[in-house]
Amino acid sequence: MDIRTQSALLASIIGLALGVSMLLRPGRPKVLTLYSVFALTVAGYYLSFFFHSLFPPDAYPWAYRISLGITILVASLVPGAAVGFFLEFLDVSKGTHLAGRRLAILSVFLGLTVAVTPLADKVWARVAMGVWVLGSLLASVSLLLHRVRSNESRIEQLRLMYLAIGAGAGIFFSALDFLSSVIPIPTLGPVFTTLYLFFLAQTLLRLRLMDLHELLGKIASQTVLAVILAAVFTVLTAWVGEDAGLFVFNTVVAAFVVLILLDPLRTKVDEMVVRIFFRERFALLDALGTLRARMANVIEISELATLVLDTLHETGRVTHSSVYLLAEDRPGYRLLDSRGPLPVPFLDTAAARGLLFAVASGQKAVLLENVERRGATMRLQSVEGRRYRDELKRLNDTRAALVQMRAGISVPLVGNDRVIGFLNLWDERVPEAYASDEIALILEVAEKLTTVLENSKLYEKIRERDRLAALGEMAAGLAHEIRNPLGAIKGAAQCLDPRQLPGEDGEFLEVIVEEVNRLNGVVTAFLDYARPMKQSFGPTDLNEVVTRTMRLIQNDVPGNVSLAVELDLLLPRVDGDAEQLKQVLINLVQNAVQALDTREGRITVRTERPERFGEFRNAGGEVMEVRVSDNGPGIPSDQQPHIFVPFFTTKQKGTGLGLAICQRIVKNHGGSISVQSKAGEGTTFIIRMPTLPPEKPEEGLVAEGASTTAPTARRISQSFPMPDELREPPSPPADEPKPKRERRRKAS
């Protein structure tokens, strides 16, 4: 068996291994399937050539003829498989795909014609078929060269040029193999073809094309690994001599030893090669590996962000880094911490739409270089249609979000089937700073970061529960110790008649009673905040809750303030407690009235269903909003971060618990409450809650008297106070005189 036959057997084995390994990958994309077809076709050619070499034409004429025909036929399949793979790999237009199919069909037809006819015995026919196959393979190289010329990224041009040079080298040395029987030259075609197939496999398994340094590192590590495993196999099998049974036994033992040593040896060899030849990469990989271990001992979110960003920044391979987390008060992601130039402090869900779509499509990381390359490719294609425009818009949105966050690579942090944040890295000194193995380790760090963040949130919830439990116990004792003296003070003050006391003494008694009532209200609010809420959830119509609440409080709104309601008639129901939601609305409207004070103003309560940006809270993605707006003086920007903190107040007689209780109620409903305000322009409180799935009435069952037509308008508007003839004032007790009731209404 000559060296050419042995190299053909080696190429067939490696090609089969590469093709089958791709087919065994779960959920493989189409490009991996086409690569498997290409690799298996090449392996089939070399395997048929190997068997053909085993049968001399004089000794085995029929076997020689059949193996020759099979070799020619399989060789004719290679151009179609190669062109089909490269068309999919380069994402070429559909029209070119049709031309590729025609080329494949023509090649198979020519191969079949030569293989099954006497033309196979003609040297000129075999040479012509070889020229056709090699010429068709050059068409694949032309596709690569065309993409090199049309690509705007210099780094990407170099990578595609590596692919083209590798393909050209494989074709060139395969062509020389035809002359090896005439000219004494070494057989290198199977070797270069095998290396090229391996290079393509590594390229497909990574997030992007490998650069030259990464390719050389992979080849070096794989070569060292192969030499070590070959040495192990040789030591275990070389000494057995001609004993066939012992040889088979030792071969099986050697195979088990190789399988056991393969994974740890691969890791150690890769680490050794990177340590020797790529010191900066080794420093980054070592830092990322250490970071994964250190994150397990951190529970505080702020401390965790500091640890991650400081470690990455100290490697010298990161000039910009940041962590964004899902905001609790409005749809979007808020900057938690960063290193380097400050990125945008808040990325709303609309701006992050492209990134969220990439996550939904299965991408584990979004690279700026890939987004720009894909966008440039699409702009060069003369394609029209809605899908084309939508994809181009998503690419532009994704690029804009990456630029705002100053991210060369953005790794979504996915927990509980939703994106809870982003880890962003960038090295602005080079266009594409991170190799594929570095990106893989960054993904592992992001996954660990997600786990720790989820654990941190659970820990915060447990701490909040324990804090409220302790607060509840203290509040119960506080109420007992304060309310008893307050009752005595108030009772004693009320026993005295202010009209019988001279001068200001009567006014002092009224002040005592008023302050006792206010202090009692503070204790009550404190108890309400500390004790567990008793909730009765059920399908709730928020439009009805808003309408009933506004009718309830319309008499307490002063004449200088107009109260308006705008309702979305198509608003879906929510799972909530109507009484608690009513309490939230009353509190917000009363705050707006107090903010307007004596000035002329307007308060608007509006319900609506905003545009669906994605899965913000609800699994189904549907969210509704209730907005309470006023045109008052607004809230200063320095106070806005603290307005939901318990006991924070700017009022002289406020408790600072009203908004804290509102936030707690809304959070218990699975929603959020936020504020938008500018000094001098008014304030808007926004309540967002997840909706229930729409009800589907059974066909043929319509309630008696119910209308089967759709509403005539999407929204309705209503002003309060209502006209006197439509108003339903609360009925006073029969024994209460009217003047006293009027006095009470005025005081309230």
C-alpha cells in the first residue's frame, strides 16, 4: 500500500468523522447539514479511491472497473455539495442558488455518463472529468473571492481570503495528484483537503470566522494532541508483534485509553499552546476562569457588578464594559455599573427591540461586527419586500442599541425565560478583539452572572420579608404604646370646652386634638404598611375601577381643579383586587390635588394598552397602563428616586408612606409603578400591570340583551364633577342635620 492510498484512507476517515459529528448535533441549522453533505461526499470520494487502489486491473478486472466507476460518480457529486454549502454559508441570493442546483445536476449527469459507459476506460475521459470537477470547485472559490471584494470589513476580508486560499490550495494539490503517476511528486491533496475540512468545521462551530492567529493556534494544539495520542496508541500496540489476537485486544485497550485522555489532554494542550504563543489571550482566559469561581461567593448585586467589571478591565483587553439590568419602574434596562466612557444610562425596550429579537431567535451573543457585516451585505443585495425591510430595520435597531451601550459584544442575561439584563464588552483599539474561545468563556461568565443575579434577587426578597416581619412586630407594640396615651390626651382635650377658655387657650385645645388625630393617622398608616396584605384577586375591569373611584372622590376635589377620565374601551381585564387598586388611585389623585394646591389645574386619569415591545412582565407580553397626570409644579429630579422610599416626604404633615404602600400594592399585582415629571410641567404616575388572556365566548352563547356589535369608538372621555342631575351623592344618615354634613365635607 503506497503513501497515496494511505493518505486517501486517512482523508476518508477524518472526513467521515467530521460529517457525522455535525449530523449528530441537535437542532443544527441548514448550513451544518450542507457541510455534513460536503464532508461526507469528499470522504466518500477518498474512500472509493482507496478501494479502487486495492484492486489491480490485471488481477481483479471486474472489481477494478466497478470501483473506478464508483470513484468517478462520487467525484461528480463533490462540486454540487461544495457549491451548495458555500452558497448557504455566504448567504447568497436565491437566484444564485438556482444556478448552483443546475451545476450540481449537470455534474452528476456527466459523472454518471462516464461511470457507466466504456468512457471510464478512456484516459482522456477521466482527465476531462477531473478537469470538470476541479473547475466546478473553482466556482466555489470565486464565490469567496466575490464576497471578499464586496465586504466592507477589512478583518472580514482577511478571514474570507484565508478560506479562499485554503480552498485553492486543496484544489491545486488535488490536481497535482493526477500527475503523481507520471511525475514523482509527493501526494498532498488529501492532507490539504483534510485540513481545510477541519478549518471549515471550526469556523462553523464558532460565532464567527476565525482569524489567522486563532487558526494557527487551533492547528498547533490539534497537532500536538494528535502526536500525543498517536504516541500512546503506538506504545500500547507496537510491541505485540504478529499475534493477531493480542493486537486486537491491545487496540481496544488503546482506544479506551485515548477516549479517557482525550478531553483532559485537549484542555491542557489548548492552554499550553495559548500560554506559549498568545500571552494576552491567555491572561484574559485565565481572568475569566478565575472570575467564574469568585462570583459564586458574592450575593450583593452591586458588589457582583464591581467584581465582574473590575476583573475584565484589569485584563487590559477591555476598554468599555457595562452591566444593564431590567428596570422595575418602566419597560427597559437601567445601567447598573460601567468602566470606561459612560454609556447611555437607560435603554428603553423600544431601543432594545433588535437585541431582544436576536435573543428570541436563539443568539447567545450579539457582536457588532456581525451586525454591521450582515447589514452591509443586505444593502448590497437588490432585494425588495417586507421581510427584507423588517430585517434591515432590526439590524439598524440592534446596531444603534450596541452603539448606545458602547458594546462590541453584548451577551444577554436570560433568567426565567426572559432577558433580565446585558453584559457588554468592547475593545475600541482593534475592530474585532475577541477570539471564538474567548467569546465562549465570556458566555460562561454571563451564564454564571445570570445565576448569581437571580439568587441575589431571591435573597433580597427574603430580606424584605424578614424586614417587614420585624417591622410588623415593632408596629404592633408601637401602636399599643402610643395609641393608649393618645386616646387619653384626646379624651381629656375634648372634655374641655374651647368656648369657655379665654384667649388662645381654646385654639391650643383644637391644635392638640388635630395633632393627636394626625399622629393616630401616622400610626395607622405605619400599621397598614407593615402588616401583610389580605388580597382577594380575581378578573378585574380597570375601566370600572377607575370610573367608580372617580365618582367616589369627585366631591373632595376642589373647584379650582378639573378631573377628567379617558378610558380605552378595548382594555383587557387584569387579575387583581379592586379595593386595593381603588386605594392606589385615591392616593395618587389626592397627591395631585395637594400638588396643585390653590392654582387652577387639571387631573387626568387615563387607561390604555401601550405598544407591545416584548416580554416585559407577562408571559404573553400583554401589558396595560393607568396614567394619573396633573399639570402642577412637578417633582424635582433629585427627589424622584426617593419618592417610593418609606417615610420620605416633602409635605409638612405627610407620613411618607402613601406612595410606598401604592408601590407595594402594585408589585403584589405583578406590575410596576413609575413617575415621569419635569419641574413646572406637571407629573404623571404610570401603573403597568400584566393582563389576563382575552376571554373567548362559546359560539352560539350570547347573553340576553347583550350587543353583538363592536364598540363605536376605541376611547371615551369623561369629565368630573358630573352634572348635578347625573351625580349620585352619598346618602347622609337620617339623624345627621344638613349643616353638620356640609361642615364635614368642607373639612375633608
